[in-house]
Amino acid sequence: MNVSEASRRRKRSPASRAVAVWALALLAGACVHPREPIRFDSKDVNVRIAAIRRAARNKDKSAAPQVVLALDDEDPAVRFYAIEALRRLTGERKGYDYFEEDPDLRRPAVEWWRAWVVEQGMTMPKSAVVSTSRPTTQP
């Protein structure tokens, strides 16, 4: 069997190609997780990170107040992306350690960043740290 005979055998009809493409599209669509809009205040940690990454990628200083709020997030990954976004925007870290679990030890650097936001002529929003822990119920 020569090369041209082998290629003819592998050729498929346009109808079978269309069915194959349709099946792949159907399978791919079934695997896609519905995604909520990218927001800083989402309960989904991945969405919060996406919002921070978008602000850093776009060098969006107007998002700085929300990014500074994320420095107090309960998830260290969110805190990491927040300080990296601020570092990209300003070139500064101001001693902030995203991996520090104790919020009181992170507080001086967070307060520095809050003051920086105000110095830039922006307003810090009310703290709206998203909690993913379940609320406790009392009898």
C-alpha cells in the first residue's frame, strides 16, 4: 500500500467529521464550570484571585482599595496575589508577609497600604472581608 492509498483510507466523509466536531463541542461544553463575574467580593477564592490578577495585569490603580482589602483575606493565596499586585503597581511591599496567619502581625503593613490609598486620593471602602467559614448557630 502506498502513501496515497493510506491517506484515502483515513479520509472521512464531511458528515462524519461534522458529527465528530459536534460531539467534541458537546463534551467540552459539559466540562465547563459555570463562572460567576470576576469580583473582589466573591465567596469563590478563585474569582477573588482573578479580580486581583486582572487589576495587576491592567495596572489598574483604581482597584488599589479593593486589592488592599484583600491583604486581610483569610486565604493566604488571595493575600499573596494582593501583595504581588500592589508590588507591581508601586514597586513596594512595605514588609507585608502574606503567609503570616496572625492578622495582628500583618496589621502595620496593612495600615501602611490603607494610608497609601488615601494619599493617592482614593477612599478605602468599608472592610468587607469575605468569610467562607460557616456561620455558627446558637441555641
